[in-house]
Amino acid sequence: RRVHGDTMRILIHLIVAITATAASFLAAWVFSSGFFLVREQLLAVNPYKVDDEVRLRDKKLVVLLLDATKYEFAVWDNEAGATAPNYKNRLPIFEQLRRRFPDRTAMFKTYSDPPTVTLVRLKALMTGNLPSFIDLKNNFNSEEIQEDNLIAGLNRDSKRAIFLGDDTWIHLFPRGFAEVHAFESFNNMDLDTNDYGVLDHLYTCLAKPDWKLLVAHFLGVDHAGHTFNQYSNVLTLKLDHMNE
């Protein structure tokens, strides 16, 4: 009778363990299926010309990216006093542009779903699609974008594009730019090499007559935030640098 009771207890414990293990695997599967969605890539090519799509026929487009420049860094606050965070009103250039060109200037507050790493955001900007969370794994090993995108469209139309800054772009678009001045992006302790490198080439490239798109991606604000924090004097100095 005692042996029979011990056997029953072992059997019950075994059933509980198997059930708990199965429930754990099921929960992990449900979580990964919903959280790590794998989005199907759209490999169709837009038949329309970029000039017609974004109205660039007789114009040039300059994209200046100040990486990690939060809305509260850029928006002007007339009520900011001595107790305001040190990052307040460090970028008056935006307010100056809004006042000087009210019909051609707008500031929008946008919200980005995580992850907000560089690669994921660039894919969204250039392809117009919403990347999935699983794309986070490629942030440190960027691969060429296979979907149709703005850079590929310019190339099909024989329009020249120039790039300056964060080398993530070059991994995503290895054949996309006619002229490249890229700088290593993962050394968060380096606040200046990328930014000064961009500035060294920016005005020379702007003066060239034969380009349609110029992208300049500054990293100093992002690196200052990662290495220090948004309340540090280092970030304040970097915001002042970007404003200049």
C-alpha cells in the first residue's frame, strides 16, 4: 500500500511537471508569434518616377538628420525660466525658421513604436513600410534593403544622391549613393568625429550642381545622450553645436 501511494505521488508530480513545461513552451510560442512578427517583404517596384512622386522635377532635396533630437529639444518654450532643463531652447534655429518662413515651415510631434534603433527607423523612412520588432537583430549587422525605396527610385531615374554621416546608410544602400562620406557609428564615446566629418563636406557637396538628394546624418546628440544623459552639460554643448 505504501509503495502504491509513493508511486501515485511520483506520477502526480510527473504530470504536474509535464503540464507546467508544456504550458511554458506554449506561452513562449504565443509570445514570440505575436511579438516577433515576421513581415513579408514587398519586392514589387514602383513604376512611377520619383520626380513625379515627391515633386522634385526642378528641385533638390536636402535631408538633415539630427539623430536622437527629441521634440522637447527642438520646440521653443517662451515660458522656460532659470529652472528649466538645460536642454530647453538650445536649438532656436527651428523657431527662427518658423517665424521667418511661416508658410514653408512646420514642426510635427511624431511617435515611433519600439524599437527606435537607427536601422529600423531608416527602413521605415526610406521604404514607407512599418518594420517589425525582429528587425532589431539586424541593427548591429545591417543588410542591404531588398524592398523598393526612395534611394532605389532615384537610381532608376539616374538621379544622383550624396550621403554624409552614419555608416548604417551605406550598409542598407551599398550602391545607392554616387558620393559617400560615411563615418563609424557605434562608438558612443566619440561625440565629434561624425559631426565634424559631415560639416567638412556638407557645404562643398551643396555647391555641386549635379545631385538630386543629399542626406546628412549627424550623430553627436545621440552619442551624448547614450554616454551621459539629457541633463548633462555635454549634451547642452552638442545641441549648441548643432544649432550653429
